[in-house]
Amino acid sequence: MNQSVIKALKLLNYFTEEKRELTLKEITEKAGIPKPTVYRLLRSLEYCGFLMKTNGHEQDEKYRLGLKLMELGNLVSDQLEIRKIAKPYMERLAQEINEAVHLVIAHDNQAIYIEKVDSSRALRLYTRIGKSSPLFIGSGPKLLLAFMEKDKQEVVLSQNNLESLVDHQPIAKEDLLCELKDIRKKGYSMSTGEQDIDTTGISYPVWNHHKQVAAALAVSGLSSHFEGENLENIKRKTAETALAISRGLGFQP
């Protein structure tokens, strides 16, 4: 593990409800490490937005927690709320269709799986809560990308090496943009063999009260399960569940 990162993050623990502002001297005394080292760590935390300095003379200026922590805290709070609301619906959907159900959000130009309910099948897909994935691979991530604002969408596409996870073949940007446009038009996303061979995923948007896509409700399993009448049943029930979760978040169609 990176000891410098650990040391820097430990400094944040010295800020409390009772002691919201600390001087360099106070932090150094609490940390028990050389003052120059503490100063460098504080500068790094300040640069990243985790700390900010109060106005004052250099000898008495103090540090306080930065706005970046509030941003991250709000993100965690939102995730906890949506997980709490979505989980019972996801459990019911997984029981009805007997496939794995995931809740996926976009964060830092990646897709993050924040909740999962497994199927009861003996053969299960390997996914885990906290897993990250490119936003251009798989039904859930691509749905999130499709409903992003155009400028954010372009940032994702420009900052990533567009290639398949399975065979590492390049993905044409023009083809991907056409697919994203089609996803927005249809209102759902479907992919086959993009994250694992012989698997299929279907995703529908979960909307918040601002009528923004807050997450993707993704169902996945062996491709042989996603055919004919069963496919239509999965699509219908997943769409209904995504709408129910959306209503729980305050969405009104």
C-alpha cells in the first residue's frame, strides 16, 4: 500500500466536530511526523480539494475540511438512498425472472455496480458490488452513457481507449455513437457477449425527481435465457421495476 496516501488521509481524521480548524503545528503534533512531511501532505490534500486554508497570516493560518469531501459525502448519501429504495424491487425482480439484477451508476467516467441480487441458478455470473467498468461496455454502462449530456459523453469517449473487453478489438466511435442514439430512442439497452462470452444484458433507466437518469437497472444471464417469450417477459418486468424504483425516488412521468 502507498504509505504517503495513507498518511495523508489519516490527517483528515484529526478534524472533528469540536475541532473544525487546525494549524500546521497542531496537525504535526497529532501526527507525530516531521513538520515538512506534514506540510507536503497538507498541500496535496489542499490541491485535491480535501482541505482548504482560512485567510490569515502564514504563522496562524488554519486548515479546514474542503468542499470535495462534501461532494463525495453527497454522492455516498445518494447511493445509500437509491440502494435502500431499489433493493426490495430488485429482489422481487430477481425472483420473478431468475436472473442476476444489478444497479449501476456513473462516476468519474466509469460505471460502478452499487447493488446486486443474484439468481438462484447453479451457474451464476461473477459480478460484485463496487465493480467498475468502462461506460461503453455492457448494457448498463452504455445506457448511462447514452443518457449523458453530449459534452460529458464526449469527455468519456475521448478519455478512453475504445476497445472490446473480450477480444480487445477496437470499437469504432461512429458505430458507438449510433448505438447510443438508438438506446435513447428505444429507452433501453441490450448487449450480448460484451463483458462475458455467451451472456446477455438488458438495462432500463432509473430516473430521479429531476427527471435525470440516476442509475441503470441491469439484468444479465446466459444468452440462451434471453430468447423468445422469455426475453419479452424479462424486458417487460425490468421496465416495470425500473419505473417503480424511479417513482420511489420521486420521479413523475
